[in-house]
Amino acid sequence: MTGSRQHPLSRVSLLRLALPACALFAAPAFAAAPAAAPSPPAPATNAPARALDNYTVLRLTVENQRGEILLEKIADGWMTPAARSNQNRTVRESLAALAKDLGVSIATPRLAGLFSYQFRENPVDPNHAAVSFRAHYAARLDGPAGKPADAAKQYRWVARDRLDEFVTIQALNKELHQILDHPDTLWGGAFVLSFEGDKMVSTEQTEAFYPLRGP
């Protein structure tokens, strides 16, 4: 399931309803069985349903005719635009919605990298108990860039030789260089991110980049 443009973390537990078993005793033939008491109505709730989320992220690397890469700025810094996997959308639908939000028309995206993330945290966040994935898709700009849907966000086209100035998150920086420098290969790799509270304190690449599909 794919689709949201934001980055909070969550997992949904499945609830099971158990009906208590009742022992039934036969009443005398001449006695009417007492009517069962009606079950009380379930309390009404206005709480919104929690979005399903396995914290998988689709990233879209858009390159224009000058070889510049489109970046957006969020709280953690400059990144390639992304969609979270917490809505009922296919990959194609998610990438199309993301391109629309960015105000760009793109050629058919290609899967360029699939990387796994694990987390070491203090305190431990149960939402990070499972591995999560980053799927990178790359596409060329196909036509003039329009206006993004969210005018409050910052976007800019950045030359490839200046990416290190902007993309300072180590794992993303390495992934981006790998897929841009070797575009004919689908790449895999793995990282462990360590946090103290909400602050990321270190990044370790636990699996060097390896080809999932060659040229």
C-alpha cells in the first residue's frame, strides 16, 4: 500500500473479538425459557481510523535537461521527494500522485534502487521493530516544470556536483550517488540508523551496494 507525502511512523495491531461461550440448560417442558437480556450498544467513537503503515518509502529522483536533481526541504533537511506507504495506492498511482504534487511531468520512472533500513534507538520505538525499505525511482523531466501543490514547501533544482552541500543525511546521500553514477544497474544495500531520542547520531552501511539486476 502506497501513497502519503508525510513521514510519521506507525503500525496497526489486529484486534480480535471473542464471543464468550454460554452453557445452556434445558428448562422443564412446561416452563418458558427466560428472554435473553439485550446486549448494550457499542459506544460511539469519532476517533479517525489509523493509517496502515509499514514505513516503506518511495523516493522519486527527477532529473531535468540540465542534469539537475529536484530536491525538497523538510524538517530533516534536503531530500529527493518521497511518498509514504500508508494509503491504498499502487506504486504507479503513488508516483503519479507525487509527480502531480511536485508540479512536474515525467517520463516513465524506472526502479533504480531498493535499500533496507534497520534502527537502533534509545529509547526503543516499537514502531521501528521491523525492517523498512526505501525504493528509489528515477525519471527524466518531460516538459516544463509547473508549480508545486504545496506552496509552503521549498523546492530547488540542484546540480549533481553540489548534491553533497544539500543532501546531508548519509544513507540517502550514498544511495543517491550510487543510482545516479551507475544508472544502468538496479542496486541493493542495507543501513542501520542509530538514534538518541529524536536525534540520529550515526549511520552504518551494513551491506555494501550490490546489483539486483545488471545492465
